[in-house]
Amino acid sequence: MLQKTTRLTLVDQVIIQIEAMIESGVWPLGTKIPPEPDLVHDLNVSRNTLREGIKALCHAGVLMTKQGDGTYVSSNSTLGAAIQRRVQKSGLLDTLEVRNALEQEAAKLSAERRTDEDLAKIRFYQQECQSFSIQHDLERYVDADLKLHQTIVESTGNRMLIDLYEHITEVIQDSITVILMEQFSDNLPPDNHDQLVEAIFAQDPDAAAKHVQQFIKEIKQAVEREEL
């Protein structure tokens, strides 16, 4: 049954405006937001109204208050905060399966939609992965690998997919670094992104998805071996 519409409360308006500042990048992740007197003046609300709005955003995981210091941006969206809380409660294998689903769809869409500029960025990070693998530079290899997959996701142009992937990847990056360190302490495995990138170049969605599936399968097998 339809309900009568109601006007937003002042607290809701404060929340919306603070979220807008964060999501637009005016207040980036890790930034200390302006002090309370400034926000009260700029938003033209009472201290209690402002505090209620900030308290709600802290509860949602978007802001974090440090006693005696101030309030900081801890997530770039309420969606991101909610996803991160949920992922932290899940096992790594469950998270990898979700990543697998997102990356397969991203690979398909990238193969269909990527521009020449997108492809140039993808090839750049592909070369970075190859270089750092040969140099046995684990930290830089993991960073380049993450950027490669993020660039593929970004080439889809699907904003929701990009946001979902970003928040899931942030949570599992450290875990995958640990797995690689334990499995390949002396030598990193040969970089295996070539076939994926070539499928995106050839605009072959099915082949691109297949290569993602194989890539994630290998990571899952490494995780399973560690859990035995």
C-alpha cells in the first residue's frame, strides 16, 4: 500500500549533503572533515542536528570519529561501507566466488565496450605485471595486478559494477598477497594475463570470461591448499 510522502528531516538533509561531498571526491577517503562550528555555519543547522547526522554516518561506517582529534572519512559511500562490513564476515573463498562472478561479467562487457584508450591502459598494466613477475617483486606485482583488473572493470562503463568491485577487491587484496608469499616465497608464478587481454582486444566476450574463470580457479586452489 502506498504511503504518503514526507519531507526530509534536517538530519536527513545533513546526511545527504555530507555523502555528496564524500562521493564527489571533495572529501576523499581518509580526509578529516571540517570542524563542527564550520559545518554548523555552512549547513545552517543546529549542533544537535549536525551531531545526529554525523552519528548516523559513523554507524553506517562512512565516517569515523577519533576522540580529541576529529572526524574522518572511512568509506566513500554507504554502499561501500555496507559491502565491506559484509565481506569481512565472509570467508575468503566466498569472496573469491563473488569476485569471480563480477570479473567474468566485467571481462565480457569490456570485450564488447572497450575503447582504444581503455585497451592502452589495460596493456600498460599487463606489461607491468609481466615485468614485476620477472623481477620477483611481489608487492608491485600485486598492485599492478589489482590495477589491471580494475581498469578492465572501469572499461565496462557500468558505475555500479565499478563500485561493487572496488569495495570487494580492497578487502581481499591483503589476503591474496599473503597467499602468494606463502605459495611462491622464492619465485612468483609466470604472469597469466595475456590470454585475457588478447580476448578483450579481439572483442571475444566468451573467451575473456573463460580466462577470468581459470585465473580465479587457480587462486581458489591456492587458498584451499593453505586451509588443508
